[in-house]
Amino acid sequence: MLRPKIPTMPTPTGLASRPVVIEPTTVIQHTPTTPAPAPAAQAPSSRLAVQLTPGSVLALVGGGTAVVLVVGTVLVSMLLAVAVTAASVAVCALVIRSLISSQHHR
């Protein structure tokens, strides 16, 4: 019932070809008789340059500002939650301390 089913494939289905024999070749060195001409103009660099338009710069600044505001809001709300929790624990500790001390006076 829980045994894995292993497919049986007697022969491979891929295309089989004969191995190619590569014969060694001789290398003939050739020295140029005339020097190569110098390039007239420099070729453009192979790196891609990012073109920033004023609209894209404005969009980047707006997006960065939005991210900073959202992250700041989350961090401030977490700090506020910790402060409220600490204050409520302190009030609970004072109430329990008051109840215990009033039991000893009676």
C-alpha cells in the first residue's frame, strides 16, 4: 500500500550518437607586416548607465520617504506598546503590593 512505485525503463529514451573523434591540428604563427591602425574614436563602454530623469528622481525620493515614514511608524508603535505594557505591569505590582501589605496590618 505504501510502497513507492519505481518506473521501469529498459532503454534510455534520449538520442544516442556516436562519439566524435577530434584530431589535433598544427598552429602556424603569423606575424603581421603592417601595424594595426589605432581606433579613431573610443567605443562606448560595455557597462550600462542608468539615466535618471527628474521624474524618476522625484519618484525615488518619494518612495524612500514613504518607506522611512512607514518603518518609523512601526518602530514608534512598538516602542509605545512596550511602554504601555511596562506601565500596566508597574501598576499591577503596586496594587498587589498594597493588597499584601494591607493583609499584614489586619
